[in-house]
Amino acid sequence: MPADPSTLSFSDRVGYFASNLVLRGLIGAFRAIPYRWRVPAMGWLVGRLAPLVGFSRRVRDNLKLVMPEMPEAEVRRMCRAVPDNAGRTLMELYSGAPFIARARRAPVTGPGLAALEIAREQGRPVVLITAHFGNYDAARANLIARGFQMGALYRRMANPYFNAHYVQTISAVGTPMFEQGRRGMVQLVRHLKQGGIIAIVGDLHAHDGIDMEFFGKPAVTSLVPAELALKYDAALIPVYAVRQPNGLDFEIVMQDEIPHGDAKGMTETVNAGLEALVRQHMDQWFWIHRRWKPLVKADPRKPD
């Protein structure tokens, strides 16, 4: 992904610049609406635009691969509901204080919170692993408010103009932020060595990963979170933010700490826990991602 617009061709620069203007204008217009309305409004809009930008096709293709028995009526609902959640997530991130305030009020359930507290008392580093589920930054905002200062690893956006303000936006939830890549990994490792907490999203297709089962099909998955936990004796704890029925609030679910073993087995346990949670809240996982490349044909209208 380009870090500098100057490395792009003229046509790519124009395209990215124009799309960024449209997105920023849209986000700015929605921010003028009261929070309780702007979030569902953005969800509604993204849900209605989903067929035009390829989201509906991606959701449908992924479901056809891993859940071919799903009734057509439910598939159609998912094709609207999944982009709706993605739109809500985008608007929440760009809403700043109102979103962070709601995230901080969310209850935390599951045994992982106790494990996190024990690690803090021991001065032990922690790797929190999450996924593109609900709104993954709600959990980060909540735990920071509880005194767990943490860094986060993020993947740079393909659009360099959008990426610039996106990074600024997610940094408002908490810092430090480490960009995926050699430099970011060096910074992240230094943070861990100092007994810090890091948060990593682990459910994207990873070019340097290995095939692991997810919803019964091989999905290329990174072993890095587990490898970091093993190398630096860090606790590996899955954490997810479950959107509540009102569409605005969250429950932070912290699953059991993953016992140390081999990196593959630890990651399999993470995948199994995430799949179980997704099956409970099917429309909250980002089925618009190309999780099962190359089993699902790429949609040329939607970049990786």
C-alpha cells in the first residue's frame, strides 16, 4: 500500500483524492446530526450502497462458501446488515468523544478481564487479539478507560489521503499506534519488552500466514500474535466488542487467556473462540473481507 501519494500514478492520485473528498464530505455532513441518529443513518446508507460497491456480492460469496445451507432470506438480510454494521463502525470512529463515552460505559464480561488484571499486577506483557467484529475499537477505548494503557497495530489504508486522517482518528481512542510493517513491528516489540499491552486484529488474510480452519474452510491466518506471546512471555487474551440490540451500545467480551503451547495450536484456539462468537452474532462480523482467498473469487470493485 502506498505511503506517499507521490509514488502513485497520476490517475490513481486523482481517483484516491476524489474518493477521499467524497468520504470526508459525507462524514462531515453526518457529524452535524445528533449521535443517536448519525450512527444508524450511516449504517442505513452503507447498507443501501452495498450492492453498488460490491459489499453485497462479497457477503453472499463468503456465505455461499462456508454456509451454503443458509436460507436465501437470511442471506439477503446479511447482505444489508453486515454493511450496516460496517457503516455504523465508520461513523462511530469519526464521532470521537460521544463514541468513546459509550464505549467506556460498556460492561466487560468473561474471564479474560481477571487474567488482564493479574498480568498488570505482575508487570507481564499482554497481547490482546481481536477481530473485525462489532466495533473493535470500542474494546480498546473501554480498557484504556480502566487504566490499561495499550498500543495497537493497524494496517495502512490503500488510499493515502484517507489514511492520513483515519490514523489521526483512531489515535484519538488511544496511543501509541504501530503501523504494520518492519518499523511498526520494531516499535511494537519494544513496547512489549517494557511490559506493555498491545492490541492486534487477527482475522484478515495474512500473506505470511498459514492455512487454518475457520468456518470449516482453510483461511490464511497469521501466527504473529501467538509467536509474540510465546517469545516475550505475554498473556494472549481474545477480546471483542459485541454491539447491543439498540445498535449503539456494546458489551466487551473477554475470553479465556490462551494457554501457552505452540503458536499454531494457540491460534487455532483463537479462531475457534471467534467462530463461536460470530455464530452467535452473524451480522456483526465483517463478511465483506476476503477472508478465504483464493477460494472466493476477488471482486475487482473492492480492494483488499
